Amino acid sequence: MEREFRLGGGRLWARAWEPEHPGGTLAIVHGYGEHTGRYREFSRWLAQQGWRVVACDLPGHGRSPGRRGHIRSFSEYLSAVEGLLGEARMHPPVFLLGHSLGGLVAARYLELEPGAASGLILSSPFFGLGLPVPAWKRALARMLSRLWPAASLPSGIQPEHLSHDPEVVEAYRTDPLVHRVATARWFTEVLAAQAAALEGAPRIRVPVLLLQGTEDRLAEVAATRAFAAACGSPDLTLKLYGGLYHETLNELDRGRVWQDVLDWLERREGGSDG
């Protein structure tokens, strides 16, 4: 059963997929420019396997309020995760999954709150820019972040770089809740968070599963490898899927990825919830 509700004093739009007899809970943090509705198929399947799934639209995304593609501080995303985990803890153990930008957010949250979840799944985490950004554009963004933080530019994301599935690409292209802009402040806050995530990686001690396609053009695979090498978890699994694009959970071969996630969760479900 899918249920819609609000988090954060009614500010953030959220969804839950409730199995008849829930075991553990997976809290999902979505990626940049998208929303929780794009995880409906995956979440319904997990619920059929007995897992409760909760997710919320981040500030400035989907049906949640806020200027599209803009934050004043990265802490706005971390606060959203805090509220989401509060909902998730109704049915422990709790695991946290973040995709792309959500992967960066989820990792930073557990670096700052190491006991907040029993495990961490990072799907194509945004630890490094896969899209080339010229030095002059980076310098301009830093200047605008101070002088005109809400200055907005197109993100440059090409829908066809997300998945080999043409239905997924077309659904993304025509989705009215998807946005394709980013502000100068968003850019500088994310760059700072990426550097902090790599530095703070040794603080993560819970089990970690990293998933990414080798042909990801949005999130840098080398940055994921660097994070994996620095991560403090004694139980870390890195799965690189040959030929897949950015959205491994929405690829043509997504059934294999979904099963990998489920197998990993079930093997660690008996651990105590932080």
C-alpha cells in the first residue's frame, strides 16, 4: 500500500510503501532534480518482499516547497534526512539509500550521525562531477554564490544519459515535477559537501553497499572508488555494473540490481538499529 503524507511540520512531501507485515525499513533520498515518485516501481517491489520503504521530496524538489535547484545551505538537505529517518524508525532496523545527490546527502548525514542507521546504500553517489565544468564557470559560480546566490543556470543533464530504457528517458523528459536548473549557491554548497564527504568517509562504520554503472556520465566513478577506499566501514561492497548509465535502479537490467539490493539488505537485517 502506498501512502502520502508530510514531514517536517508539514513542509516536505513524503511517501511510504507499507507491506502487510513489515520487517525492516529502507529510507530513500532521491537525486538532484527529481522526486520520490520516480522510485515507485522499485519501492512497490521491495514492499512485496516485506520491506517498508519511506521517502521524501527534498527541499526545492517535487512537491516540496522551495526554489527549484536552490539551497542556502547543504544543511537543509541533512535536516530533511533527519525527519525522514524519524519516520523510518517506526519499523527498525533502518537502512538508508541515497541516489546521486541523495547519495552525497546520505553519506554526509551518516558521517555526522554515525549511529543513525544500520546500513548505507549509495546508488551512483554524487561525490564527483561526471560532467566537465570549465574553470571559468566554477570561478563564476563561486563569485555569484556570494553576490547573487539564487542566480540560476540549466543543469546540462541529458535525459538519455540516465538509462538505456527509452521509457525511463521519455518519462523523465516529460515529468512536470522534474527540474533542470541549479543555482550558484547550490553548486558551491555541493562542491563543499563533496570535499567534506571524502574527508569524513572514515567516520562511517556501518555496512555500506556502493552501486554504479561503469558508463555513468553524471557522477564520477573514480570519485566513488576514492570514497570506497577511504570509507571506515569494515563491511563494504562496491558493485560496478558494466555498461550501465547513471540510474542503475531504472536501467533495462534493473531486476538484477534490485535483487542485489534485496540480497544485501536481507543478509544484514539481523543487525541492531542505531
